[in-house]
Amino acid sequence: MPKPDHRPDRPSVTFDPARGRNLLARKWAYLLSGVTVVSLGREGLERELRELLDAFCGILRGKAADTSSAGRIGERLAAFGYVGEPGLRCTLEVLGKGLPTLPELQPPDRYTERIVLGLGALSCGFLLAHERSVLDQQESMHLSLLKAVRDAQWNLKESEARFDEVVTSSASGIAVVRLDGRIVRANTALAEMLGHPSGELTGAGLYDLVHPDSVEVFREAMQTLLEDGGRERVRQSLRLLRKNGDVARISLTASLLRDADGRPGQFVVVVEDGTELMLLQGELSRQALHDVLTGLPNRQYFGTHLEAALRRADPVHGVTLLHVDLDAFGMICNSLGRRVGEQVLVHFAQRLKAVVARERAMIARFHSDEFGILIENTAMTPDINTIVRAINDELAEPFFVEGHGLALSASAGVVHRPVKGIEPAELLRAADQTLRRAKARRRGQWKMFDPVADAADRRAQGLAVGMAGAWENGEISVRYRPMVRLADGGLAGVEARLQWDRPGRPPLAHDRCAALAESTGLVLPLGDWAMRMASRQGEWWHQRLDFGLPVVAGLTEHQATDEALGTRVTGLLADSGLPPEQLMIGVPAGALGTSGVVENLTALAGLGVRVLLDEFGLGPDDLRAVEDLPVGVVRVARRLAEWQAWTDSTFLGALVPLVRQVGATLVVDGIDTEVQANWWRDAGADLATGDYFGTAGEAGTVVEHFVGA
């Protein structure tokens, strides 16, 4: 009797049909994508093939072989794209080897015949679908070719009709000429140009119409066009003979037409009346080089003339270049209209002509209200002061435009006897820059070119335009200097200052940085950044060190007039978390008369920000501003502190009680010595800033020196 088996039951092996089909479908997709081009990605192709494989396995496992359904699977496979013979072969190899191994198609002997029949039906369905696709493509191509032929025939007729219309209506003479020179067809314009009735030129010889002096040169040019396969046309100015024997000066362009095989076929000749053309070209050239309004040469013409004048200049007297600007021209246009402004410019041009009428000079209008005057000096040429005074004397005499009596003035930048070899462009630049310096002082003035001042201006402008890049590169930083109490030397606040650390050169301090940024408009984004950095630093001090003193940020005039100043400050306070009462913003006293500044100052006070009136002077308007506006702190301009340092005058001491009378705190800027500090302390000033109390440095320096102590 067998012994009982006490071993536990072995677990039965479970086969997952879906997993086997997934693996086979993945292999099918991988191999198929390597030999075919389909519109599906790898994942999409695998998903489609898995569906086909599921359906195909269902067919094989049915009660009877369903060859029609297997054929439809082949049709779906053919619809994937450019599967072709390689794709079918790959499919048969993959499925032929893989299907017998699937668990659901076991045992193999039972399903072998069905697999073979199924794959055969799949192949038939695929081939039939592929054949239909090829036939459809051929039919589509055939229809496309027929349409292309019809379109080409229609386009040919349409182009011939258009050519006939162009030839008939063209104002230029047009002729179709055989290779031997006989005219096949000529339009009416060519016949009229040569004084022939319409149609009379047909059959005539083209060379017989050319003046004998020009015919050989023209014949050689036509022969060269015929023999040189690289040339497409020849253009010549010729003299043709009219029917009455007169000579017609024309411009002739001949083009060679070739047939489909590239062989020369005919010439097409276009003839334009040279007399009218030369007049038109002359007028166009004059208009291109002259100002339409005043009739004066324009800047381009002036530059060319300047180059020639510099070459021929008298070695003793040289030349003088004046860049002249009409003052208040914008006010005239804004108040009286553009038409009045244009008449003023015409009057100005006439007055300039009158001033230099006896000189060898050229006057040009550069643009808008700016003019250039080049004088080739002689021993009799007046001095510059006489010339500029004469210009303003002419303009000062009132004249009337549409009932408006006007008197004008002009400013000028002058380059007298420039150095030998100077480039015209550099000379024009120097005159323009000198004009800008003349207008910076006041209107109606002139200024002589100063190479030292010009070099300084160019250095400053180079710094100004390069400031944005330096900021981007991290060369500009925010430093901090203390604001102290004069009574005991204690810290009363910290002022944010810009500093530009230039590699290999001395750094630029705050005032210089602010002036450069102001000149280009960079001061708005740079100032926002500086205030934001200072506010964040102030909040850091407030949180870490219980530092409740104000952070001071001074504005330039441009910043003070910015209409979005209140919005900007609101945003940076929200961003930094600094309490508004710990931010003190300095507004220049000189900007109070500018529109919008008082409104901005009031808005800042409404936010809870403390307002400091910067660059405070001795004028009554400054004191009235402190009394009328929400200003709690005023800072005496640095120039007054410097003046007090080298003068014995004591009247500055009277400034302190005046400020106290209006209830403001007085800060003095520019305290560099102990003597200055003592004087202002004895005079009653409250606070001070300056090198004596500490220069602008890193944030930690201020904290360690005052708060840490």
C-alpha cells in the first residue's frame, strides 16, 4: 500500500494570455518600425498592433477558421502607411514564429493549420488593399497630369494675352526682332517715337534704323549677346533715325529669347526716349539730394560737398562748419500748427542765405529745424561772432506768418578751421555735439568747438551708455552711509548710495552714477532696484537686530516726476515687508516746480513714507514748500556746507531757526571735517551726512560700527 504523501500541494502555474500578446505585439512593433515608414509613433504603433493581434488570436481560437476576418486584419495593416513588401515579410516572420508560442494557442498541433490559413488570409487581404492603394494613386496622378496640362494651356493663352496688352499699352517702344535683325512686330509707341505710321516698322531692319555712327557698336553688342550664353541682355544708349531724318536719343535694352532646347530664338527690344529719361533722372537726382520744403541740399549732399571742400581748403584760412538750430521751433508747431512751422523754416533758410550771400558757402537742412552751414574761408570772411550775430539779427526782425508776428533766435555749434585730415563724419559729429553744449546753457547762443570738453563729453556719454551692461554684470552695487545726530554722534538713519566698481579703474560714487543714469533714462529701473535692495536690507536689520531707524533713498528729478512713483513704492514695500515709516525718500527741492512732483510727494506721505526735501537752499520757495507740503525733514545742499567751510560768513546760521519755525528736522550734507560738524551743531542743526561720519560701505560696516557698538 503506498505511503501517504504529506507534502503540501504544489501551486498550479497560471498563464496570462494578455501578457504573452503584449510581448509579441511589442516585438512586432519594434521590428516593423525598422523596415517601414508609418505615420504612427512607437507607442501608437504598438497599441494598434496589439489590437490587431488580439483580434487575430480571437479568430484563430474560434470554432472554425474565419479567413475573411483575417483578410480584413491584413487590410488594416496596409492602411498604416508605407508598409509594403518588407513590412509584410516582417509581419509573417514575427507572427509565424510567435503565435505557436502563445499559451492560448496550445497545444501547437491543434492550431498549426489555423495559423497557416490565418496568415495566408492576412497576406491576401494586405496585398489586395496595397494593390487598390497603388491603383488609386495612379488614378489620382493621371487626373493631376491632365489638370496640369489644361492649366498650362490656359496659362499660356493668358500670358500671351497679357503680353499683347503690355506691348500695346506700353509707353516704351517694344519690338520682336529675328536673329538676322528683321523686325517681326513693333508696337505703336515705337512707331510714334520714330515718326512712322503704326505697323510700318514690321519687316524693317533694326540696324537700318540706327545712326551710322552707332550701328557697328550696336551690331557687335547684339552678336556678343547671341554668342555669349551667360549674358541675358544688353543695354546701350543709341541714336536712332526718325523717318524725317532727325536723330532720336534713346536707351535700348535687347534680351535674347531661347526655345525649349536652349537655342536662340528671337530678340525682344525695349526702347525708351532718352531725352525725357535724362531729364527725369536729373530731377530725381536733384530731389534725392535736396530738401523738398526749403530747396536746400540735404545732409547726404552736404556730406559729399564737405568731403570735397576739406580737400581743397585754403591751408591758411581753412573752413568753418556751423550746426545751427532754430530755437523754440517745437513751441511754434505746437501752438500755431505744422503749416506755420513749415513757413518759418522756409523763412529761416532764406535768412541764412542772406547772411552768407557774399561767402563761398553751402547751406543744408539736416532734419527738422537743424541746418548746416559750410564756409570756405578767405581773408575777407568775417569772424564767427559776427556771422552768428548777423543770423540772430536777421531772425530778430519780426515777420508775419498767417497773421502771427514772429521773432526768432538760433543756437549754433561751430568748428573753425578743423585739423587737417579730419573725416567729414567726425567733423559733423563735433559740430553737433558743440551745438548740444551751446543749448545746454541757454537759447540764442553759440559755442566754439573745444577738444578738451568734447573728449570729456564723449567719455561721459560712453560711461552712460555702458552703464546698463555694467549693472547686468554686477559692477553696480548699493552701499550705505550713516546719517548721524550732531548732538551725540549717534546713528539716526542709513542712506542707500549707488557705487560703480569698474575693473582696473577708480569706482564711481553715487552722485556720478545718478547723473549718468539720469542722462539716459536708466535711472528709473536702476533707482527701483536700488530702493528695493535698500528696503530689503532695512527689513533684514529690523527683523534681526531690532533696528527701527529709517532707510533713506534719494531720488533724481526724473524719478521724482515719474507718474508711477506711488505705485512703484507701494510695490517695493509689499515686496520687502519694510514698514512704511522706516522708509525715507528724498525729493530734490529743485523739482518741486515740475508738474506732478507735488502730487507724488503727497502720495508718498499718504503711504506713511517719510519725505525728505533734498538739496535745500536759501530761497523763500524752499521754506514755503516745507510749510505747505507734508515734509518733515530737509537736507541743506552740499554746496552750502562746502561754502560755509571756506567762508567766515555766519548768515547760514540763520537758516536753522527758519527751518525749526516751520517744524522740520534739519540735516546737513557734506560734513567732511570736525570743524564743520561742530559749527553746524552749535548752529542748531539736527542731523548730518558726510565723509566725517563715514563713507558709503557694505551694509555690515554700518551695523558693526553703530548698532554693534
